[in-house]
Amino acid sequence: MSEYQQFLDERDKIDFLIQKGCRINGVREHLDGASVDFLHPNGNVTETLLIGTANGRKYFSSLLISQIHVDQA
């Protein structure tokens, strides 16, 4: 799979969780990329995605910054 296709797959998975109402709850960076924890709106279910592409990490970072700005408003 090309890196661009991998990014599209990661983006689609992130968007799916965001559309379900999940919020980014934690990020752990490591040599394989980043593990991003999403907390379900009811608060008791966490899903973790491994984001390996640089564009995928930039994408979830921009969503995280937007989430923080909404929380502060």
C-alpha cells in the first residue's frame, strides 16, 4: 500500500471515530508513529488507533488543536 493510501485509511478511521462523537483523549508517540486514544462520548469506552504516516499525525494534531480551542471557548 502506498503511503498516501495508508494516510487515507488512517484519516477515514479518525473521521469515523470523530463522527461517532469520540474525542481525542491521549497521544503516545513512539518509533512506529503515534497511538491515539479516542474516548467514546459515554465515557467508558476507549479505542486506540496506530497512526504511522506523517500526514496522519499532522491530521490528528490539527483535530486535537481544534478540540482544545472548542473546550476553552
